[in-house]
Amino acid sequence: MELQNFPMKSQRTEDPGQANAEYDCVATSIAACVQFLTGTALTGSELKNRIYGASFVGATYMSDYVAEVANHGVILRTLTGTFPGLLGTIRSELAQGHPVIAAELDPYVSAELDWTHMLAFYGCTNTTLTAMDPYIAKPITRSDADWLKVLKYNAVWPLAKPQPGLVEHVPPGWKDDGNTLRAPNGQPVVKGFRSYILTHGWDSDDLPLEAEQGANPLEISNPSLGGGTRQRFRRSTLEWTRLRGVFEAWTGQEVIALEKLSRQVTRERDTLKALLAQNDVTCEVLQAQIKQLNQQLAAASQSKAPAAPRVPITEA
């Protein structure tokens, strides 16, 4: 299947005066998806300039575009998982008419640089996926096996128009003033975590146990996430990175990693305590030996016979 009339957009030629053309794969992929969903012409440079400014040059991040995309009546989500499972997610979203953005190893620079390039998926068969490549403004079709060799980050970003009647829902017993969502235990939830709870049917008894806080690495079990923020709840953990936006952590995987780390630290502590105890014993033995030697030296000094006096020799 294919999303009909999906636009082929060029990050390099749509706006000849764009200073960030070489790096606008994120913005141009998003613009293509928004244009497809709304029918309104939009360029990547327009999106990027509204968020970063016209003079900015450099990589941009999916999470920074969420609010601007919402201004166009489109929801930009982050779905995490592992490949090849996410290939099924892409197909599922396409079947609902939702284009999907994903990251691949940048094919236009040396692989040693490990740069990232963004694409917009708009078509599929049972064994292939087709994406619009904004660097060349052309479709790229590969087999699942070939996509698995280049896709990155264990995340995809589908875009969709909100379903009619979709409204924010404050969990029973919680209070929201438009900026801060406060749980019955008094803990606050703000910004992206607040929006996530309001739009994801959050269980009212899944209370926050702490305020949002920064962490680097964000997850012990997945250091490739880098740094970000997180907030732990009774049964869940919400996390945010600039690349992925807001998502739910894989709690079981993280707990196992933390337990493994705890056991390792405990073993290292016990080993260190044993070494310190051994060193203490060694020191006590050496101190006793030194004391004994000092006693022997003192005894030897006391028992040593005095030297005979020198008798002057006279000539006969």
C-alpha cells in the first residue's frame, strides 16, 4: 500500500536561501508529512526557522518540532521499541494513513562519522518499505533486511491528525491548572510529561514518586539514549530526550540492569573490605615484628661489653 500523492520534498532546493539546507532532513521530512495530512504547502525551512531561527546552522531534533506541528493541527508522536518489531509498527501506522519518520545511518557521509539522516516512510509491501529521502527528493525502497542494517535509535515518529473527540483527560483525584498537573500525593507533573499523562488514559493510582529530574545516562540498561530527564511513578517511568521526546521507559529491563549493577557493586565492596581487613592484619604483624626487633636491639645494647680503654704507648 502507499499513501497517495505523498510529496517529494528537497531539503537542498526548496528554499535556495536556507542556511541550514544540508542539515534540514528532520524539518523537511516533517514538512512533507504535515503537507500530506493537511493539504497545505509547507517547507522544511519554514518549520526550522520558526523554531531555531533563520541563521541557525546544525542538526535539529524531532522533539523540538512537536509544538509547532501541533499548530498545524497534526500530532507528532514518538514510538519506541526494537527492530525488527518497529518495522511492523511502521506498517501499522501506514495502514491508518499515518506517515512515519525514522532515522538511518547517513548514506551521504562516511559511515565512520556515524551521522544520522531522517526519512519519511509512506509505502510498504509485505517485505519492503518505501521512504521519501529529503536529501534527493526521491523515494527509496528497500527490503526489511536492508532497512534493518541502517535504521537507528530504536524509535519511529508517526504523524497524524487528531481523532475527533480526542480531549485531554485529568485522572480522577488529580488537579490541573493548565500548567501543572498535581497528583493526590502532592507531586507535580509539568510540560511534556503532563501532556503525556493527559492524553494517554493514565491510571489515577499510578502516582508520581518524585519530581522530574535530569539524568545522564538516562538509563543504565540503554546508555545510547544519552542524557535527558525522567520522572518515576508507582508502576511507570516517563523519560524525555531531545531526540525522542517523551516516552515510557522499559521498566523491567531497567530494573534488571540496576539489580545486576547492585550485585556487582556489592561484590566489589566485599572484596575491598576483605583487602582492607587483610592489610590491617599485615600492619599489625609488621608492627609486632618491629616492636620485637626494637626490644632485641635494646637488649643487645645493654649486654654489649664496654670497649677497653686505650693505653698510651711510650718509648723505652
